[in-house]
Amino acid sequence: MAVAFTPEEAVLASSTVVTMLPSSPHVRKVYTESSGIIPTLRLLSAEEAKATLCIDSTTLDVEVGREVAAETQETGADMVDAPVSGGVTGAKAGTLSFLVGGEERAFLRAQPILAAMGKRIIHCGPSGSGLAAKICNNLVLGVEQIVVAEAMLLGQRLGLDPAVLAGVINCSTGACWSSMVNNPVPGALPDKSPPCERDYEGGFATSLMLKVRERGIFAWRTGRSPAFEHRISAWRQTSRVTPAALCRWRKRQKASMQRS
């Protein structure tokens, strides 16, 4: 198997290019700068460009994703945004969900490729829709993770056994993915292996969750949510008064919010 050392080499060597990068600036650089994907696509014949499919699984700003997709499509190539959900556990098990945005034709081309890496391939709508769905989902996840961490911490301080409290939450209305799979307290899920059982290594980093939160804040602004300013004010106030939610361990797993 040949190794491509630049985006240009990757485009010239393959009709399908899959990218997954840290954030918006990296996507802009890889796709738009010299020797990037889009300039290289412009060098191809119309037939070669049309035969090319670009799949970007980065979680980035919706507007940036749409701009890059539009520029890519102008070359004749197809492109979809396809951020993933499911975490490290899902990646290892091959059970990731791909949230796809793009034209129907591009989605149908991408579907068998994504199916080799994930279990659920969901067409969310036109370009940027996969990113929008990912950001909304992760906003829910981030809030759930903080609330579960705070509830578990409170329960321990009130004398509850973590496993007992987790059992109560998980058979009650408080049950969620963060409580059932990613509980941040060692021993709370004796039949599972969340990152807290590995000293909080090997999970979704808090720094990445903060990045997703910033994507959500940007989306709230551009989406003209009427309650935007109230949400931001509430978030800032909560961050000041909730020590366990401050994410002091930014480079570690998000479950480390329990470590306060």
C-alpha cells in the first residue's frame, strides 16, 4: 500500500479521500491551501474530478463545512460531511454512527465506505447537516456528563455507595449514556469498563468536548437562537460555581470531571 505524504498525493492516488482532522482551521488548510485537496482537484480532468469522492469526518463549524463542501463540489467532485458518534469504544467495535450531510448521490457513494467502519449511517440532509446533528448531540452529551459527575459526587458525600447510586440512576428517569456506559466513578459500573477504570485514559478528551461546546456556541449565534444570551450567561455562571465541571484536566478524559 502506497503512503501519501501530502493531500495532493492522496488525491492523485485515489478516487476516495477520507479526512478526520482536529478542527476547522485544519480542514481549511488541508482542503484549500496549495497542494491541498481542492487545488489538486482543479488540476484533474473533468472526468477524474467527477469520479472523486471526499468524505470529511471532522467535527467543525457548520458554516466552514458548507463552504469547503461548496468549493469542492465546484471542481466536479462529490463531498459529504460525516462526523462520527460512538467514541473510542464504538471505533474499536466497529459500531460507530456516521451523521452524514450532502447530496443524495454523494451519500449513496459514501454509504458503503462508511459502513465498513460503522454500524449506523444516517443521512441528515444537505451539506453541513451531519455537522449540525453532531454538534446538537454532543451538547446533550456534555451536559449529561457534567450532571452525572456532579450527582455521583454529591451521592458519595451523602454516604451512598457509587455502585448503588449508579444502579438507582440507571433504572430510573436519570438514566442516560453517561450514567450507563461512561460513569466517571471507579467501581460504579462493575460490569463495564469506562475510562475511570483505567485512570481516565483512553476516552474522549475534555479538550475535544470543550471544542464541541465552542462549535455549539458559534452555531447558537449564527442560528439566531432567541435564548442564546441567556444560555451563555447560565453556562458561565455554572462554570464559576461548579468546581467539578471546570474541566481542569483538559488533556484527560471528560470523565475526569469527577476528580475535584
